[in-house]
Amino acid sequence: MAHPSPLVSVVVPVLDEATVLPRLVEAVEEAAAPTGCRLELVLVNDGSTDGSGSVMDFLARENPHRRVVHLSRNFGHQAAIQAGLRVASGDAVVVMDADLQDDPAGLADMIARWREGYQVVYAIRVGRKEGLVKRALFHLFYRLLSSVSSTPIPCDAGNFGLLDRRVVTILDGLPEVRRYLPGLRAWTGFRQVGIPVERGERYDGRPRVSWLGLARLAQEAVFSFSAVPLTIFYAIAGIAILAFLSLAGFTLYHKLFTGLAIPGWTSIITTACFFGGLNALGIGILGEYVLRIWDQVRARPAWVVDRTVNVPENAWRRPGDG
Ligand code: UDP
Ligand code: MG
């Protein structure tokens, strides 16, 4: 290698964080210094309107290892991270929020684990400082997600984490537009490890991601990693058909044998149940096609290779490849 020490990029999405940016940059550079790695900062301005943009420009003028990307407007936290991953050039890339909630001191631990051979080191949030309701909802969300997800996604792990260059290349190469990074990161595989990192308080107590934004992210996570919401329709169809059969039996029994059946009741109840069940079944079947279309257009590869033995490089080529 031309350089003696590895390069670590730190990607930070920024929306209106002007007052904290100099402090953050200092803290990150301080945390990285003892690791012996070279540092590259990638600050992504996600449409800030509070002067963060000029602070970032100023910081970049001071030091060429601070890269700055200004997005043309606010595209959202996940999109800003995605842009940052694209321009980061490090051998490893750490994704970190600007608000000092992700403790910059966690950086050294992450780099240490990476050097042990882990390709993904993610922070497990401990001691969240948010309100009780928010904490409870996050707790619930992570458990719900991991119970419905088709990819095992670790609980209490957010965006804060280190990605090896190989993982960054895979993530950056995915055509998927709407992303839930903690999920996709888990999906890439390789050797992954979680380390407990204290989740600090927001320096200004004013979250930039709204409740609505968090709800959308939760939705993104569930719908891009789980087919469970669709399979619910099979359950609904099953229940409706069971109801149909038992009601039909019950009312027919009274009609034929006891004479207690109310006129018209039998036909209304049984047809309602029958067609209700049929509708749900139809949605379930349509859903199967939608899922397949979704999988195909999202184009996550069916596998990711870690390493091979005795497989020549050209074995990966397909007939017809140039
Ligand atoms: N952020 C962003 N674009 C947005 C919202 C937030 O780049 O549309 C940044 C924000 O500046 C911060 C990070 O994303 O660095 C996380 O935001 P926040 O602290 O509000 O999220 P939370 O900690 O509540 O998950
Ligand atoms: Mg925050």
C-alpha cells in the first residue's frame, strides 16, 4: 500500500446544526487521532437554512480532508447518508449524526474492532436520553422489526456504525432508492459485531427528524424487509372462510331442521362472509405478484460473496458478457 495507515471516512448528515458543527468536527478529529488512522470527514448539508452551509464551507477551507456536499434541498436523513457514502473514499466509513447523540468516542472502539477483522461494527444504543414515550416506541419498533423481518436485523442499532470499504461498495451499488440503512447493512452479511455505545442527549434538544419522519422510517424498514403485512390477508381470508362455513352450517341447520331461521338472514350472512373471504384471498394472491415485482425492481442481489477457493475470476462472467 502506498499509505502506511488506513483512511477512515466519517459521514455526517447535517440539517440545521450550525452551532454544533465546529464542536463536532473537533470531537471527531480528537477521537480519531489516537487510532493512528488518517481521517476524512464528509459533511452532507441536507438543505440547511440556518447557516450550516457556510460553516461547513469554512471548515472545509481550513482542512482539505474535510469534504462537503451541499444537496440542493432537504432530501431527508437517509438520502443524505447515501450521498455521503457515495463520496467517501475511506477504507472504512463511519456514519454518525451531527448532534453529538452518537458519541464520537465510540469511533476508536469501532476502528479497533474493524482492525480485528469485522467488516461492520454497529453501535448498540444504551442509555437513550430521550423521553419515556419515544424510548418505549423505539424499543417496541426494534422488536417488531426483528420479529417480522426476513433479514435478521439487530435490535437497538441505528445508523451509527462503521462499514468496511467492501460493504460500502455493495451498499452504494444497490439500485434501491428508499433505504433503511441499519437493515441493508445487516443484509450485506460479512462479519458484523455490535458494541454498546452510550446514546447522548441532543445538544439542543430539538430533533430534526420529526415524529412523522420517524414513522415513515419505521414504515420503510418494515415494508422493505418484511412480507408479513401482506400475508395478513391470508389470515383474514382464512378467518372469513371459517366464519362462512360455520355460519352456513348453523343457519342451514335451523332452516332445514328447527325452522327457527329468520327469513333472508342465512343468505345475507353467508354471502357477506364468502365474498369478504374471497376479497382478502384475492388481495393476498395479488400481493404475491407485487412482492415478486418489488423484489425484481429493487434488485438486491440474491447473494453476496465473501471469499472463494479455486474459483477463477472469470468464472463469474456470464455467457454474453463482454
Ligand atoms: N438530518 C438530515 N436531514 C433531515 C433530518 C435530519 O440530514 O431531514 C440529520 C441531522 O442534522 C442529524 C441527523 O440527521 O445530524 C439525525 O437527526 P436527528 O438528531 O433529528 O435524529 P434522531 O437523533 O432523532 O434520530
Ligand atoms: Mg439525534
